[in-house]
Amino acid sequence: MSFDFMALYVVTVFVASIIPGPSMLLALTHGMQYGPGRTMASALGNVSVTIVQASVSMAGLGAVLIASETVFRTIQWAGAAYLIFIGISLFRSSSTDVSPFESGLGNTPPSLGKMYVQAALVTAGNPKAIVFFTAIFPQFIDHNTAFLPQFCLLVLICALIAFCCFMIYALSGNRIVSLFQKETIRNHVNKVMGGTFIGAGIGLAVSRK
């Protein structure tokens, strides 16, 4: 792959990844609640599923999702339900939940494993990612070159970009939360974030391919 093609691929994946969506919203929320250090566990959960999605798209699952409305909708609705669950939990949580853990103001944070799984489930609940990979990868594959090295390189770059984008949102959330020290403001932030998750879940459920 030429340098120009590589640069185009990086820009394409970065733009697609940095656009606000359920995973980036979770990154922002975890960054606000637990700080960027702990949110790295969530980022790894996101990256793990991203690698799986990229791999299965190469294996042809993307074509199945495009062809099968039932399979696509089942995955989509499961992901939407989980987003709504997260939103309701945030909406009903106490105002101190939005404070950074490092400051000592927040509740006991979940384990790193739980944060990893939560991010993985949110990422897995968006089947459009597989469809995206199915559409984008063939554009950057050189059929005159061995497939496996190209595949590994494309997936590795995608994973690195996904991790960077997730942490950009986490760092932003950690910076933003320092502005919200009053309890009433923190309470409103929690409700706004919870409502946004609920809205994202509903939007995902009713959206078309």
C-alpha cells in the first residue's frame, strides 16, 4: 500500500471513529466519572470488539448483515436496549457519581473488568461498524500483494485509532468535570448524560441500515 493510500485510510478511519456515537459517549462518561487512567480499561474493551468486528467483516459477516434484516435488527436492538439501560442508570444515579474518582468525591468505582465489559458490550451493540468495515476494507486492499499482511496492518491501524479516539473523549470528560463542582450542576450533568444515552439507544433502535 502506498503512503498516499495509507494516509487516506488513516484519515477515513479517524473521522469515522471520532464522530460522536455510543462508544465515544461512554468514553466521555467514564472519563468524567473515573478519570482517564481507569478509562483505559474501557478503551481496551472498545478496541477488542473493534478488532473482532474488523476481522469478521473480512470473513464475510458484513455481507450477511447487509443481506439479513433479521440478524442486523437483532444485534441493533440488543445494543439499543443496553444503551437505554445505561442511560436510565445514569439518570437515576446520585449527583456525586459524576465526580472524578481521583478527587475522592465519587462513589467506589466499578472494577476495571466491569468497565472493560461495559465498553465491549456498547461497541458490540452497533452492527453498523461491521458494515462500515466491509465497505471500507476492499478499497485499500492490493490484490497483487499477500492478503494476510495487509489485513493485519489495516486492523492494527484501526485498533490504534479506536484507542486514541476513545482516550481523547475520556480526557475531555476528565477536563470538563472539573468545571462542575457544585452539586446541583453535577446532578444536571448526570441527567443530561443519562438522557443522551437513552436518546442514542432509541435512535439506534429506530434507525435504518
